[in-house]
Amino acid sequence: AARETAPPTEPVTLPTTRPTGCPFDPPAELAQLRERQPLSRMTYPDGHIGWLATGHSVVRAVLADPRFSSRQELMHHPLADIGELPPATVGDMTGIDAPEHTRYRRLLMGKFTVRRMRELTERVEQITAEHLDAMERQGGPVDLVEAYAQPIPALMICELLGVPYADREIFQRHTTTLLTQSTDQEAQYAALTALQEYLHALVLAKRAEPTDDLLGDLTTSDLTDEELTGIGGLLLAAGLDTTANMLAHGTFALLSNPDQLAALRSDPDLADQAVEELMRYLTVADPAVRSALEDIELDGRLIKAGETVTLSMQAANRDPQKFPDPDTLDLRRKATGHLGFGHGIHQCLGQQLARVEMRVALPALLTRFPTLRLAVPAEEVPLRTGMNIYGVHRLPVTWDKE
Ligand code: HEM
């Protein structure tokens, strides 16, 4: 009987090895799979046999289909044998389905208003200029991750949540510890605990005296303190590493493609498109995972209830059926429809903020330092291989003094 239900082709494991010499390309195996079978059987580290989706249309279809659940406790981990996953923590809307998810999503969407985004744009401009000034004073070489790519999103999350100025240094110290690769486990855990405690205290303070920021607004909703603290933690977790790596790895990609860099420098109107194309080309947040709630026919295959589906957004974003000449960074192309922010009900909540940050910070950096270049050979830039969010650990850059 086992034979009869055996998969038609050998299940694969999730490819993670990127081609040497190109820090921007996904593992080559993903392209082969996408070509052969955009929905393939996949063996998970715990022995589960589920699925791996690599084609743009099939990845998008799963993300859009409510029969695929985001509930963490229903999933098998695609990269590690860590046993049964616990349900999402309170306030973590990434790991729940409608209607619980809808309640959080509605409350939060209403807080990402046009007015708030406009105010945040002004703050990104100020914060960006301050950090460029500091870099200029210090002189090259500097590590762009530490000097620019990390502090900008961290400070923007402070703006969004309404972390008071006096607390920013503590807040940033803990987030830096969390984001730095070299720090030991104990220090990481201590920083995480300190941040959670900090967020909890912040929620209580805002309850007592509401302020005009996202957390302050939400204290007037029916969310509990625990939910608010969890939401604060989620925004922090979702908005920092992702944006920081888009800024740093995006700069690395531009410096590695001089013709594209020149195009962006000479045509500032290209910035919006450039951001979308960098999102497509780099796809730093990958993969997404879902679990089938019932038997589902898709792409000529039968996905059984309870099976986990891993969605390779990086493979989808390099699908030649959707994006011609997909492995070329082309800032002039129309990259709309990329899945770098996901798709469907869980599509990135912070995407407008992330876009504002990239849209402002990338061109500002290039304008301030017209001779910006890597300070080490490209092969020596340490890549975030095997991390949740791909990118670079450090990006040593330098420039000519005026
Ligand atoms: C969801 C990517 C910035 C908050 C997501 C998802 C992706 C993503 C791919 C969907 C995951 C899934 O469906 O499983 C990114 C990238 C960013 C970025 C690449 C930077 C360039 C931000 C920022 C914030 C944020 C700045 C917060 C201010 C969230 C939240 C969710 C989410 C709360 C969950 C939404 C839900 O479950 O309904 N993001 N993100 N993200 N992102 Fe982002």
C-alpha cells in the first residue's frame, strides 16, 4: 500500500546552498525544480513528506488560498528537526488564521495611516541624514550594516511604536545585541527578555497616558496588555532584520552592478522601481510555510490535509514565466507582482514603512558618497547563509574624501 501512495518522483530536501561567487542568486537546484516540477514533494528534517513550491503562480496560489493555514502548530519545520512547533505566542498574527488574524490585522492596518506614513517619511529623511553625517565625520572604511543599515530601521520602529527619546539608547543596545551574529546565546536571551520587559512597561505607560503613535493608539482598542506587548515584539522582529538586510544587501547588489548603480544615480525617478526590483532580486525573507487544512488539488497534484507546504519566494521571484531574464538585476523592469513582501492575508503589514525607508535611505547614501565602493574584495563580504533573513553580516565600504 505504501508503494501505491508513494510520490511520483523522489522527494527533495529544501536546497539551501547558493552558487559560489554570486551572493545574490538562489540555490541553483531551486531553478531546476521550478523548471521540472514547480510543486515538488519534499522531505522535512523530521521525516514528514510534504511539498515545496517554486513556481510563481503556484506559490502565489497557496498564499492566496484560505485552505492553507498559517498556524504554526500544524507545521513541520522545513530546515530543522525541532519536534512539534508550539502555537504562536499571543499577539503574533503571523502564526494564526482568520478570523483571529482578521481582528489583529484590521486594528493594525487602521494605524498605518497616510498621515502617519508621511510623518514617518520626514523622520526617515532626518535619521538618514544624521547617520550619513556621522559616517562622513568618521571617514571610511565603515561597516555599512552597523553605521547605517541597522540603526535606521531600529529608530523607525521606535518612531512607530512611540519609544521615548530617553529610552532609545537602551532600546538600540538590546536590538543590536539581538541582531549581531557574534553575541553569545546568553547575551541574546538576556537582550530578548529585557526588550520584552521594556515593551510591557511601555504598554502600561501608554495605557496610563496615551500618546500619538501606533502603540498609544492601540491602547484605546480592546487589545489586552499581553496582546499589545506581543504586537510590539512582532513589529520589532518583523521590521528590523528584514529592512536592515534590504538596505545593506541592496547596496552590495548595486555596487556589484555598476551599470544599474549609474542608472539610479542619474535618474532619481527610478528609485521606486529600483526598490521593487531589489525586493524581487534579493528576496531576503524566505521561505514561507503553510499547512493544508483539507485535501487540495493544485497544479495537477493532490496535497493531503495536514501536509506542510514550503513556499520558496526566492524561486518564485526568479521564475522566467513571470519575470523575463529573471537573474538579471534590471532597475527599469516592472517588478510588480513580486512576492518579496508575501501575498494574501499575511502580506507584509509594514511594507509601506519598509518602502519609505528603502526609497529614502538608498538614494541618500549614493548621493552623499558618489565614490562609494566596497572596502574589501566582494568574496570577503560575510553572507548570512543559513539565517532566517538573508543578507550580509557586515558590509565594509569606503569612499574618497572630498
Ligand atoms: C509579514 C517581508 C518589513 C511587519 C511579512 C511577510 C513577508 C515580509 C515576506 C509575509 C510572511 C508570510 O506570509 O508568511 C518583509 C520585508 C521587509 C519587511 C522583506 C523589509 C524590506 C517590515 C516592517 C514591518 C513588518 C518594517 C513593521 C513595521 C510585518 C508583519 C507581518 C509581516 C507584522 C505579518 C503580517 C500578517 O501576518 O498579517 N513581511 N517585511 N515588515 N511583516 Fe514584513
